[in-house]
Amino acid sequence: MSISKSIIDITREYIDTNSFLFESLPINLEELIGKEGISVINYPFEDDISGVLVIEEDNVTIGVNKKSSNVRKRFTLAHELGHFKLHTQKSKMFMDNVFFRKKSEGYTSKEEKIEKEANYFAANILMPEHLVRKEIVGLKCDLHDDATIASLANKFEVSSSAMTFRLINLGLI
């Protein structure tokens, strides 16, 4: 399932509009989320829930699983911000299962599409293409090497698997 041109355009426009926040690493998610007027709470969800976005009249809140690792929390925050920027006309609440990326069982094709779009937004926000390319230009090592991936992931404050998927999606490995 590919990402539509409209989602690509909205994501690109969001990064361009906030370009001053996409100049150095790691991306300051708190400032991006704060700019949108979104509150963030850490909540003791069950282990299979990574986060939730709740949109009420004058209040938007992202809840993240307080038991998650820092990199998982960052991806969840970016993912929920993606729902806020891309999908608020479709729903006023999004609850995300931590295992969606591994298997989409239990999701309708429409829900699967929405989750993939939010993941696309999150990957672009946390690992902007221009900064990924800038980081790998000077590398003298193999991008297929686990240590190299881990080092890049550490700079972007994402998981090694998120970094690997991003490099693959950018056609770099």
C-alpha cells in the first residue's frame, strides 16, 4: 500500500513550514507538539497500547505509554502528531497498538491505511530526508552494518528498526 500524493504533500508542507525546527538533531518534538497546542501525558497503558490521541472541543491530548522506552515514546508522539495533522476529519480519537507495525490483524483496510500514513508522517518528522542524507555523506562505513545503523538511530533518537526502515524507504540500503 503506497502513500498518497496528498499525504506526501501535507507532510512536506509541515516540514517546510516549520523548517527552523528541522535544522539539527534530534528533532525537538516537544516544540513541534507545543506549537500545535497539544498536551502530552504519560499514562500507564497496557503493554500493547503505545499511545492515544484525543481531540475534544478546545483540548487536544496525546497520551503515551509511560512504560515505553524513550525512542518508542518519540515515535508514538510523532505518529499521534501525524494523526492530528492528517486525519482529524476522520475521527476525534486514535488508539494505537504497539504491534501494528509487525502485523495488521484486526485492522480494516481503511484503518491500516490511516496507520501507515501516520507512520509515514512520523518517520519523516523524526528522520527528515535532508538530515539523514547529511549524516550519511561523511560515513566511511557500511550502511548494512548493525553498529552503523545503531549510531545513526542514536543521533536521531529513534530505534534501530525505525532507522533501518527509513534508510530502505529512502533507497539508501
